[in-house]
Amino acid sequence: MAEKQGSSYIVRKVTVKTGLENDLYVEIMGKGVKEGLRVINNPKDLTEGQEVNLG
């Protein structure tokens, strides 16, 4: 996940469970999931706390 801080985002590790899904959307839930977080689909080259620009 990425949490907005100023004009950029900070990478945060959040454990999630998936719920309902279709071709376009996947429901996620878990402790720490809140409105305003952005999901990072492929975080393999990122580390927690790293600043990223999601433009």
C-alpha cells in the first residue's frame, strides 16, 4: 500500500485478505486498510518507508 504524505506517497506493508472480485475489482480487507490508501500491485522492487511518486 502507499499512504499519501504531502505530494508523494510512502510505501507501507499491510497484510490483507481478499473478498469479492470480478474482472476489474478485488475487495481487500484487513487491519490497517483504510480509505485513501493506494494499492501497489507489483511492490517487489520497493521497501517499506520508501517514498514513491504515483502521479
